[in-house]
Amino acid sequence: MTKVIPNLPDSEKFDLKKQLSSSVKAIPRLIAEGYAKRHQKYGFQKYLDDAMAECNETIVGIEMCRDIFGDYIDKALCQELIGVYEVCARQLYRLREAWGKFPKEKRK
């Protein structure tokens, strides 16, 4: 993202740049915060849901960068990043689904 966000036009400083920067940073923070509540089945899963939502928001933001501001940024890099965040979202989904199936004593 460090090769995408800074290359956006200054007119996007308080909109797309800020939104992308926030959503990217939120993903690991939500996972970490949720993991602290791993003893609560639904507590952790809620944070994983929120992290998936941030992945989706990041994907949409990158697509906007690619489609609207393609003259400022590398479209191939955007496509690569979209792929990375799609994989991340799928992994979070699978973790969320699997987490509910673990016996309670293994979740500690």
C-alpha cells in the first residue's frame, strides 16, 4: 500500500487516502483485539467479521484507485494487492467458521 496511497492525487488526501490507510491498519488490529477474546466464541468471531469487512473495504478502495486514478498508480500492483486482500478475507472467513467447531478447552 505504500506504493499506492502516496501516489494518489492530493485532492484525495482526506478521502480515499485516509480511508485506505485506515482500513489497511484496522485488519491486524481487529484480529489482535479479537484474539484477546478468543475464550468467547462469538466475541472472537465478531472481530473476525469486522476484519473481513475491512478487507472488503480495502479491496473496493484499491479498485477505485485502479479505475479512477490509474494515471497515478501502477494498475498491475493494484491487481496484485486486490488478490492479496481477497486471500486474506477468505482465510479470515475459514478461521471464523473453524473457530466455532473447536472444543472449548482447545480455544484457550
